[in-house]
Amino acid sequence: MPDNTVSIPIRQRPTQFAGQPLADCAPKTINSLYLHIPFCAHKCHYCDFYSLVDRQDRQEAFLNRLIEELRAVAPLAGPLDTVFVGGGTPTLLATHLWGRLGAALHQFFDICDETTEFTVECNPETASESLFHSLRHAGVNRLSVGMQSFNRTHLKTLEREHNPENVPRTFEQARCVGIANISGDLIFAIPGQTLDDWDQDLDQAMSLGLNHLSAYNLTYEPATAMTARLETGQFTPCPEELEIEMFNHAAARLANDNFERYEVSNYAQPGHACRHNLAYWRQHDWLACGPSASGHAAGHRWKNIGRLDTYLNNTQNGFAPITDHEEPDPARAVRESIMTGLRLAEGLDKSLVLLQSENALTGSAARLESEIRQANEEGLLTDTQSRLVLTERGILFADGLAGRLMTCVL
Amino acid sequence: MDRNLIRNFSIIAHIDHGKSTLADRLLQATKAVSDRESKAQLLDSMDLERERGITIKASAVTVMHMHNGQNYMLNFIDTPGHVDFGYEVSRALKACEGALLVVDASQGVEAQTVVNAYLAVEQDLEMIPVLNKIDLPGARPDEIAMEVEQVLGLPAEDCISVSAKTGVGIPELLDAICEILPPPSPPKSDKTRVLIFDAIYDDYRGVMLYCRVFDGRLKVGDKIRMMGMERTFLVTEIGKNTPKPVKVKEVGPGETCYVVAAIKTLGDVRIGDTITLDNNPADELLAGYEPAKQMVFCDFYPATTADKKGGDIEEMREAIEKLAINDASFTYQAVHSEALGFGFRCGFLGLLHMDIIQERLEREFNLELVQTAPTVSYEIVVRGKGGELTEREVHNPADLPDMGSVVEIREPICKVEIMLAKEYIGDVMKLCLDRRGVYKSQVYVSDTREMFNFEIPLAELIYDFYDKLKGLTSGYGTMDYEVVRYQADQLVKVDILINGEPVEALSLITHREKSEARGRVLLQRLRKQIDRHQFEIPLQAAIGGKIIARETIKAYRKDVTAKCYGGDVTRKRKLLEKQKKGKDRMKSIGSVNIPQEAFMSVLDVGEG
């Protein structure tokens, strides 16, 4: 799973390293690992994740440094429940380097094909049989394919350079090597896209035999080419009404194939929800390696510095230089669990949230309860079976509502 | 000091016509300052004054000058140039017997020169017209002298041509000051009467009074009584700015000086007051003291910042109190606005005065201010329950009583002088008529220039009139105004309703004919500032329940981030928390969250 770009002052010597937050962690307690591979063949216009347009010459150096970092963090990892390799374009990493990465992972960590969900993000354009072989050999058992759309016009609008016709082949190749667990990403509300177009994208995706789908409403992130083009009037954005129709249509259409919306933008057949992402949303701990990867452990949050050369040239006993370090703060932790938990179909454990909130900030539980009651009256939230769950309408207003509830613990 | 050898005078000039440079040149010529010490514009002590090229605070400088074998004492009393400071000008002029009327020999007589000259005439001052900047290639001293005669009625041949820059004509001007300007009139009694024409606060000595002695004497050690304030103090120091401060033991009739008297705060002093001796008091105050009349009002609120919940009202109170004492001509009272919290409603002599106070609060006191758009002071006539009529002053539309009881609203009308080149006459006429102006007269100034006289409501002038005038005349038109009377007109109160709820802080008083356009502009601004909500928000402008304009803020239908993964948590959390902080600064009216900026944009000057 990719991480966002951080901007850091150029050429400033880093002073903080991941060893600092991780010093608070007990050994063998963290069960998720995220790796960031910062290479791309081309920067898609909607993307704000940290990536460098392919630098083959840096791949080897990067991998050496990554392995050094993995070695440093490994003592904190228990048996790994999930591994997620995001980017960038992880499948752009050379086949032989994947071999070395796999070997290192297995050397340092407790990874088991039966119990570890090991996902790699994949650009269909980079797929090849030999690559999939080395992925599988490295332990990969789940693929997340960036399909985005099957419509060439819309892919062009996104400046996403892949040939939609290659997508089915990617699935075949993956299955051939034994990676059966495949997820796909789609984007909707692309300028010019109709509800019909969107329906066709969903149909095509379903025909590939996925068991998991992420359907993202196109977001105009600051400082992306897409946003610049929007602001200079190069296209008309999708009307809000249509966005909502598309959003609702996805849920209805995917339900036909026994997909449940388990998070705002994520759908899965029973038993196939992405466990790695659930770890994020349930506020579990995870280790993070590679430039710009974000970690969360023992109440700390931090982010590896995003510049590749800073990452390559700075190490502290193998740990990566970090930025945006946040010390443990129980109230913040409650706010974060509200923010991510509300987005899940399973919602939040009401009494647990109230308890944690009151422990973190006296008087906050009462405020929270009253806000919950009000949201309930507004038809945004239900609290059946002692869980707080957004209603259909509530999902559309998840941010505002999360903000209101978080405010109670601020 | 022989009273007959004293000359007290002011210099009156339009901005940039070289008043301060001339003053400095005079100081230099009298050897009061060496060439080395002579930095530009000694008299203007505040940065702000120097930047704006105007003098805000009057100050007095005393120099000695040999003329015809006699040693004259020349007291320069600097005056604020702008008519906004008519009150300060009048106090300073009261301390004088004469004035130098300075006109730029290339620019000619400007509107401001005219208005200030009228003030000097009212005070019976002897005037010496001075044509400055004759060294400039564009100087036309002969033509400008004719303008002076045409417009001000001072004989053209009386004009003295100088260049403050090169020093040409300065000796002649000094001679004229000694010969033409009259000495102070003889004292009317030996009971001490001293006019306070200015006061400043000095960090080391406390309050320093700037004074002019009319009758009797004042000595160090005297117990003095402020006749108006009825307070007594002990004089600890008397001195003169030469311009360096020089202590003296005593002063007599006709002299100017500063006085230190262990006065702790400027609140103990009223400018315009008369000082007498406690043990031998004078019978009555010096005449002519008029309290300043505030014509323009606006509110100041401490700006709330993201990290500081609500600005510091106490800090602001301290600053305003300090400033008010330094500038007796602005008023303030604590207010509470439903939109902006606690603040102060301040009254000013005019728009420039308002700008200056705002800038001083920000610069000298490091305050961050939220300033509302100016309004004028209205007189309203209200019919009581028993049918009796009462009159009162209102300078905030929100303070208007139920409009059913309001019989009449009267607004201040200004006499406006506009000086401009002939080719702009048509456009400027149109502007004046647009602003409900009434044409009064036109004066021939020269072959290329005219002076107009219009009567325009002050409420129309404070809406970017000056900017518009400058725009229409390529920057060359000048104007000045003074309020001449209050007059009833078709004035109405426009209510603004957000989601059906009237918002008092946004209501305005305007002319009926302009109400719809003003209302619409206001609603359009409001619409841009208020975020969409989960419901549609009607914005309406209404006069007494009748809707005259309407805008709508569409409901938003969706507020949910598509992606929220491990690396997004911190950024996203901060974003949501920031929204909340933003909400702290918002006012909720009719379940609509209205940001402070919305109030500001609406209250902003100008018609958009």
C-alpha cells in the first residue's frame, strides 16, 4: 500500500530515525509490515504518492538499503499476519532483486504462506510470467492490480499508461504461478465518464474473477497534474450528483457478485477483505520500510523521509531517517480510531470508544455520547448491537461526521 | 523673552507639497540643526508619518533667528495636514498667530490646501503663501501664484518662491516670518492661562504636554491646575525642542514649550484644556475648545488565530486606551458582536484617521485586528409609545430600533471640494451624481484646471469614492471634504437573513434606490464565503420583511475521502481537526456555520 509524499527541506541532514519510536516497542509484537518501492515508469496524473520515474540505476542500491532496514526492524516483528508491498510500482523492481528481497524477508521474518497475507501492488503493464514466478517464490500470495478503468479514453484522461487489454493476461499469468487471490483497483468519477461507462468497468472487472475490489472516487489531490489541469479549466469535473450515483451503483452492482462494501471504497467477497488494510483501520501496529513509508507502533506515528537519496545515504543502525514523528497520545489515538473505524462496515465498538475516550480526556465521553445521539437523529449513524455504524447516507458524510466526533476528544 | 520678538506659526500644505522638507530647511537655516544632523523631516517622529508623508501628531520646535540685529524666537507648530484632523489642526492653529501656506509650484493648489486655508482663516491667522519646489523643471510659479489668488484670495504678488530642496528663497521667507507675521497679542491678565495643544507619552518622563502660554507665567515647581479636568499636578520640567530638548526654568506669554508634571497617564489630560496656577487660578478657560466630532465608525476585534482561541481582548483594551490618550480625537466603547466576539466600536474624525489608528494599533502595539467596514453616524428621530418624538445618534445599523417607530433617518452631508484637470470633468461629475451628489458650484482655477463643489452624503464618500476619483483622473484629481449638516433622505435598513434568520451584524443602512444593488452584492460575497452545508441555505436581503434580493448556497451531497490508508492518517486527522478549529472561529446562525471571513468580506469597504 502506497504512502503519501512528504516534502522535506532539500539537503537537510536528518536527525531522527525510526529506531527512536521503535525503542518503545516490545520485541516480536508487530504483525504487519509495509514496504514502499518508490519507482514508476510514468507518474499518473492523479497520483500524489512518492515515486520516482524509473531509475534502473538506483534499484540495486535501493534494495541493499531496504534489506539493511528490514534487518533492523525485524526483531520487533512477531509472526507476520500481513505483508504489503506498495509504491510506486513494485512490479517495476527487477526480477532478480525480487529474488533477493524474498530471501531477505524469509531470513528475517516469520512468514508463512498459509497464514501470512502477502500482497504486492501490480501495474498490468509490468506483468510478466518470470516476474510472477519470482513474486510467488518470494512468498507473494495476493495481488492488487491497478486497473483504474477499462476505457482507453478515461485512462488517457488520467494519463495512466497501460493497455486495458493486458489486464486479463495479467490475471492469467498470476493464476498460472499460483497467486489466486487477486484484487483490482478502479477509479470512478473521471471527467467525461458516464454511469454507463462505470457500469461497464465494473462488469469487466467482475468478469476477471476478482475476490476484492477497491473503487475510488477520483480525488483531486493538491499538487497533482490532475488538479492543475482542473484548475486551468482543461476539463469539466464529474458532477457531484453523478459521483454519488456511481458510488451507490458500485455497491449495488457488486452485491450481485456477493461483494460486500466493508470500507468506504473497498469491496470483498466473504473472507477476502484485505487484512493488511484492516490492520490500518483497526489501529493495529505495523512496521514500515522504504522511503516515505509510514509506520505506527506503540502509539507512535512516523514517516520515513521520502527522498530516495536521503534514504540511501542516511542510516542509524539500519533504521531509516524519519519525519512527522508523533509521540503517543491517547486522545489522538481515540480520534484516529474514530476516523478510520467509522469508515468500516463493522464500525466501532461504542462502549470501548467511550471508555478509551474518557480515559484519555475527562468529560469527553459525555460529549461524544451526545454527538452520537445527534448523528443518530440526523440519520447518519446507527448504534445497534453496541457498534457505531454509518448509515448509507452517513457514509456520504463520513468526513464531516468523523470531524464532529473527533472534536469531542480534542 | 520680549513678546514682540516671538513668532508662532504653522505650515499648511497638501501632502507631498514639501511641508516637512521646508520645516527642516528652516531649522537648518537658523542653525538649529547642523547640516550633518539634518536628516530628512525632523518634525515627523513616527515612521507612519514619514511613510505617508503626513504629520499625524502636532509637535512644536523652537529656534532663535537673528533678523535686523534682533534675536527672534520662532516657534514652529507642526500640524497634521489632513482635514480628518481638523480638530488637531484647529488646536495647533489656536497656538499660532500665523501660517505658511505651502503650494507646490508645479502641482498647484489642491483641494486639501483650500480646506486647510479655510481653517486658518477661521482662526484669523496671518498667512504667507509660499510656492515651493521652484527648482523643478515643471515649476510654474507665476501661474500657480495666480491660482493662489483665484482660489484662496491671497494676492499673487505676496507669494514667496522657494525651493526647500536647494535653499533658494529661504532667507527671504525667514525675513517674511519675522516681518509679516504678527507677534502674540498682549496677555489679557497676569493670571496664568496655558493652552495644551498636544500631549504625548514618554517612557521615561511620563506625559509630556505641548503648551502655548497666553497669559501669566509658568515655572518649574508650580502647582498647576487643569481647569477642565479639575486635577492638579506639580511641574517638574519645562523645556523647548530646539529640536533637541533644552530645559528652561520658566516661560512667559506667547511662548511655546513642553511641560512635564508627573502626570502618569494620558487619561489625566484633556487636550484643549487650560492650565492655570492652583494658588492663583484664572477665572475662565481659554475659548475655542470644541470636542472632536466623530463621523466615521468601525469596530476592531482581536483577530483569532488558529492556535490562539479568540484574540486577547485585554491586550487590545490596553493598546486602545494608550492610543486614545495619545489621540484625543478618537472614541471607543466595548462592544460584543454575535459574529466577532468582544471588541471595540471606535469613532474617528474621518477615513484617513481610521486607517492611521488601525495601522498604529497593529504596528506600535503588535495587535492583529479584525476591522469592520466603516459606517457613518446617523441621527434618527423615533416616535415613542406616547407619540413623543426623540432624537438619537446611531452609528451601527444593528442599533436601530424597530423601524416602525423610526420617523426619520438623517445622514451627514459633506461639502466636497474636488480639484481636477478639465478633461476629467464629465467622468467625475457622473461619479458624484452616482453617489447622490448635488452640484453646488464650479471655480475657475487656471486654463487647465477647475475646482468643483458638490454636496455628497458621507456614507457615499466612505465607499471607495476617493479610489474611484483617483482612478478616473489618472491619479491627479484631489478632493477634500467637511461635514456641513445632517439631512433626512430615503434611508432604509436592509436586513440580511441567512437560512431565514436575520443577522444583525450584517444589516446596513442605505438609500432606498441603492438598497437592491447593495443587498445583492452583499449576498454574493456572503455566498462565496459560507461553505456548503448538508442543506440548502437561502441568503436574503429584506427591507421590513419584503425580500429585495436572494442567493442560494446549494447543499453538498457528499463529504467523504476516497482513500484513507496508513500513510494518510496523520494528514487526514489534521485536516479534520483543522475544520473543527475553523468552526471555533465560526458563528452558527440558523444552524449555518458562518466563518469570520464571511462577516469581514461583507463588511469590507467598497461596492465590489
